[in-house]
Amino acid sequence: MAETTTGAGLPSGFRGAEQGWPELHRIPRPPYRVPLLGDVLGASRRTPLQDSLRFARRLGPIFRRRAFGREFVFVWGADLVADLADEARFAKHVGLGVANLRPVAGDGLFTAYNHESNWQLAHDVLAPGFSREAMEGYHPMMLAVAERLTGHWDRALTAGRPVDVPGDMTKLTLETIARTGFGHDFGSFERDRPHPFVTAMVGTLGYAQRLNTVPSPLLLRGAARRNEADIAHLDHTVDDLVRARRAAGGAGGGGDLLDRMLETAHPETGERLSPENVRRQVITFLVAGHETTSGALSFALHYLSRHPDVAARARAEVDRVWGDTPAPGYDQVARLRYLRRILDESLRLWPTAPAFAREARHDTVLAGDHPMRRGAWTLVLTPMLHRDPAVWGADAERFDPDRFDPAAARSRPPHTFKPFGTGARACIGRQFALHEATLVLGLLLRRYELRPDPGYRLRVAERLTLMPEGLRLHLERRPAATVPVPEAELPAPELRCPVRGAGD
């Protein structure tokens, strides 16, 4: 489990809430506890996040659960989360499933402890890779990968087969980050089965989550051996990728993320990433850079298929803004304002990275009511924050993209929409993910009508990230659209940082 994440002077190893919350007894908990096991009645090892959402609805904006002798504090109330966003008093906590990924990604950007220097070094070296100039360079490669997706879907349409949405979105986003960031092609759309890298990645994510559901890792010895093999495969894949780039003489990617990792020194200190850290950062980007975006696209396609009026409005916007341009330009993507609202609303209901943890930098009082000692931490349940009726209204479970109309968005308090985390450690690739997802949704809506399976009900699979399970869609090819007068030229909006069983 997690170690100290703010530096020296704290107990090492897992820190239960008993150590950090002096008035823990004041925080609500489930009424029925099983000796030794804790609050496990009605819980499922396959859906721990969704179990916590059910407890949250019953117990309120801050509550606690006990499992295997350890107490956890959960938060979702908007006022509490806004206080936790104060970077002067709180920092990212690396614990639970994130800490369980340390054997995979070590001190990569997502899994580094706050006191590990490689996090800031990598962030400063890689941040220019997500500038507007860099994003414009990635855009043609995103288009090329999207064409492989539509070719794959055209073949399914011709054969009369439904498409596997989560599977195909995973192929798309893996190929996109691999090509744009590392100049690599996994050949995902030419395979009948998932690429072994994807299989290994899913295995490591699943194992990291399972570690939180058992009292001792010794109960997962067989799974631990498989996890070691999965990690070895991920390491081997990335080592081959880096070796090929070095053999090409460096700078073979035209300044992509891998080039930056291998060739760029910190602008102030002159430090460079070590070979081991390069491997960890590549794994971090390949895993995190495609897993969450594929989930976001899959949930958005589910909602578009279930809301034909919303899909029609978005499709009309695509036809108006893109016209008959076969390959939309970078700036044309940012002008799809309504489509971005659809993506944001999907991320609101099902943020695919569904929680983030915060810990106290020093002794403090959360929202003026709950004392916390230095190092005390809590888990923010993002799907519940995104459903707080005090912010989103009594109909917060309903899918409604107009919640992100500019006027409505301005009327909400800050820190109420957090699909990419918060603060200095928020997702570095969020603009990349949003541009990619908006582009792909626009291309698919322009090309297809999406028809759901009438018998399908949204089921959510958990493997640290969230994904709609078993989602299949039927396609109809659209005729060439009749394009109305182009939309008046407007300045492109800045891409904002927006990712349960919500109503269909």
C-alpha cells in the first residue's frame, strides 16, 4: 500500500484514517459491521467504486468505511472538495490502487510520490509536448488513426455486424498515443484479438484493484505471478521501442514525447531523465494516455446512441462547422462547442478516472469542521461530486449536455467538475485527450447513425478506470450531408479541463 507521499517525518506504509483523523467518530459509517472484515455486507469485489457510490448516497458528503481492519474516509460534497483543492494545504496522495501500480510505473508522472524529484523533472521536460504547437503537429496523426477506425467500422457495417465500442475505442486510443508520442504502430486494427500490450495492461490494472479487496496479498499468489509476467511484457515492449529509437540516431520522432524524454535537458538545471525513468514515463503515457480516453469515448457514444435528439443536434453542428472538408483542420475541432458539451456531460456522469486522493500537508481542519493531522488523506469520489444536487440540481442523474452551456458553467462554483484530477498533479495530457475525443466523435457522427441494442442496459466495468461493459452499437451509413451556410467565424474556445449508472 501507499508510503509517505509528502516526505520525511510520517509513518511509512499504509496510513489508516485512525492515524490522521482525530474526530473520526463524528464521520458517518455504515450501520452494520462484520468483525474483522468491516463494512462488507452487500459489497462486491468486482465493483468497489460503485459500492462506495451506494454508500455515499446513504451516508452523505463525507463518510467512512472499514475493510480488513483499516478505516477509509471518502468525500464528495462540493464544499469539502473545494477545500481539498487548496494546494497550500493539501497535495496529491498516492495510495490504494495508484500505489499498487508502483511496480509497473514507479516514479512516473501518475504514480510518483510528491517528494520524488523525477516527477517535477519529467513534468517540466514534457509540458512543451502538450503546447498548442505540439498539438497541431499531432492532429494529422490523430486523423490517420481515426481513418483506420472508420475503415474497420465500414467493414463491420458491410458485414451487418455490430461494433464493439470499448474494444475499438481502446484500439483507437492506443494507436493514437503510440503514434503521436512514440512513433510506434501496434497494428491494433489488423488483429482479431487485443494486442498483448493491452492484455498485459488490463491485467496489471485489474491486479492493482484486486489488491484492495483482500486482507493480504498472499491470497493472490497466482495472480501475483501473472502480474509479474504482465509487467515484464510491458517493460520488454517499451525497452524495444526505446532501443529502436536510439538505433535510429535519436530525434527520429520529429520532437515527439519520446524524443523529449531522450534528448531534452531541464531548461534550468540541465538534468535529464534516467533510462529507467524514461521507461516508466513511456509506460505511464501508453497506459494512462489511452485507457481513460477510450472510456470517455465509449460512454459518450453510449449516450449519443440513446439520445437521438442530442446526436442530431451534434451532427448538424459538425455538418455546419466542417462542411464538406474531408479532413477537418485543428482549429475546426475546437469550434464544435456542442459536441464538447456532450463529451463533458459524459465525463460528468462517468469520469473514467473515478477518484483522486488528497492528503494534508500539515495539521489543518477540512472545511472548518473535520480536523486532519499532517499526512491524513481522503478519497474524493468524482462521480458523486459530479452528482451533488446542491451544484447540479435534483436531476443530476439525467444526461443533459446543456449543463455545460457557457452561462450555466459560469454560474457553478469552482472545483465542482474534476474528471482530470486537481492541482499541480492534474493530468498533463488532458488537452490531448479532449482534442482527440472531440475529433473522433465528430468524424463518427458525420459518417454514421448510431443504433443501440434495445436490450442493453449500461453496466460499468471497473479496473481502476471505468468502461461500459459489453457495449455494442449497430451502424447505418449516412448519406452525404447537405451543408448549410457555414457558421460565423468565432474565436476558438480554450479547451477546458473537464472524465454511474446514470440514466440512459
